[in-house]
Amino acid sequence: MCNLVMFIVGSGFVPLLPIYATRLGADESAAGYYLSIGFLALAVSSIFAGWLANRFQRRKIILIAAGVLMIPISWLMGQVSTITALIILTASLWFMVGIAITMVSLLTGLFVDESERGRVFGIIGLAPALAGIIGGLVSGPIVDRWGYTTLFTLGAVVYILMPFCALLLVDKPPLPRPLPSTESNTQRQNFMLGRIFLLLFFASVLAHIANSQIVLGRSLIMDKRGFDATAISSTGAMGGIITLPLPVFIGWLSDRLGRKPLIILCYLASLIGLAVLAFASSLWHFWAAMALQSVIAAGFAVGSALVTDLVPRESLAAPLSLYSASQFIGYVIGFAGAGTVIKLLGMSNSLAVGGVLCLLAIGLLFLVRQPRSLIQLERS
């Protein structure tokens, strides 16, 4: 429920934020940089959240505090009149969101058994698809009828649910392990610098750079073709409807067939989505592109389960928060670079670059030799 609240608001905001930025004077390149700054805040806060969790061991309190701060920030976004103010508030809001998302992932990773880890992370991964349906269907009509100020005000109202959902959580200390703290820290550092984690991390970054081209390209292409806010936001909703069962199903399969093949399959969906978007002209083409784009959420959930498989529980905060940041780092680079590439080379070439990066991400995953358990990793 915590994830669902955050992603409902996010799914309503993200498709329309580039358009909102242009209404405040930004061009296509500036709109891309604007989104990249927001995702930079998500990346930084995801890493910072890992430190907070290790330092204070109060994941529930941190989650509640982040939820409370989201409420006034969202409301203020609807009151701005300059792009600078919008950038500052968006970065502040997404900083809080990044902390909250990481806390949810940590609580999941700490207390779910390995045998059902993929399925449970898949259930958590349902939030983006389900939220995409709700936020996508609602946000566009709100803007068309009442404007952006109403959208951000209603976002603040929805965020009120966040701290109340967090209050229902029970935060427990990580399960004790026999390793001394110095040995545990060394093991965590070795894992984060090891071949498996680096391949997973950079593959995720590249895949999300490619995926960002669909997110930004969809909004800009549809706006140029004369689609209204309702049509633009509906593409996210339709994508969520089509892919809604996938995170749980793919997570369940990963518990039985292994994590890596399912992650590769999800990255391949992004590649196909880029190809569909490159030739999109009708509304249903954009629906299909966004459905394929949203599959990456299932792949990320499986990747989180794989990282959790390979790290001792008391050492999980830093690796899992860094892996969580990989998606946002990818979007930072993707949005910042896409605006420039679109301006210099055109939309089609930007989507082609995304396709190449997606292939590179898949290639990195093929180099991963996945141990079946932490014990095998320790022996290697």
C-alpha cells in the first residue's frame, strides 16, 4: 500500500510533467534536463536511505517521516510560476519518494524467505502497474478540466494515506548472523565491488537509460501530434492494464527457473517497446509501447530478489539501496541525454540509441554467472 500510494501520484505526474515544464517556458531539451534532475534526487536519496537504515535502524519511522513531507511539497508544485521553482520542488518531492521506496524494499528483503522472495518482490512490484492504471486514467482528465494546480493538490491529498499505511508496518531488527561485524562489512564491500553485482548494476543502469526514451518520447511525440492530456496519461494506464499480472507471475517464475533469464526477458520487452514507439502514430501504438515499457518493473523486482539472495541480511541495506538507485541513475542519464539527442539528431535517432543501450544491458546479463545461494558466493 505504501508503494501503491507513491506510484499512483507518480504515475499521474510523470507523463504530464514534461508538458507542465513546457507551459512554464522550458523547451524539449530543458524538459529532459528537468526530469533528469528529479530522477537524480531519487538516485541520491535511494543511496542515502541505505545509510539511514544502517545508522538508525528505524526504517518505519523514516518511512512515515518521508510520507508526511511529501504532502506539502506536492501541493506547492501546483502553486509555482517559474521552471526553477518547479525543479526545486520536484527534486525535493522525489528525494522523499526515493527514501520511502528504499525503505519498503529493505523491509521486504529483510523478512521474506528465499523460497518465496521472487513472488513477494513481484507483489511489491505490482504497485507501478496498478498505479499506472489509476493515475493514468485520472490525471489527464483532471488537467483537461481543472488544470495542473488541481492535479498537484489532489496528489497531496493522496499522499496523506502514506504515513497511515506506514503506521501499520512492524519494523524488526535484522536476523542475527554468526559473522562478526568486521567480517560482515568486508563481505558486503567485496560483494558490491564484485563481478556479479557490478554486472547487475550497470545492466540495470543501461536498461533504464533505454527505458527513459520511451517515457520521455511518448509524451513529446503525443503532444506534437495533438493528443490532449487525457490521451497522453491514458497510455500509462493502458500499459498498466496490459501488464498488471506480470510482476507477480515473473517473480513466481524466478523462484523456480532462476532470476537471470527473467530479467533478460524483461529488458528485451523494452527493446521491442522502443521499436514500437519509433513507428507509433495511432493511440493504440502508444498503448503497446507503454505496456512493453512497464515490463521493466518486473525485471527490477527480480533483480532486487537476486541481490537479496546473495547478501547476508545484516549487510543488505547498502547493496540493495545502491541497486535500487540504479534505475534512477539510468533515468537521470537517459532524460538528460535524450533531450540533447532529440534536439541535435531527432526523435528517431534518440530511440535508436536507446535500442543499442538495451542490447548492451542484455549482453552484460549474459556475462553474469549466478550462484544458486550465498554459500556458493562465499566459497567463490
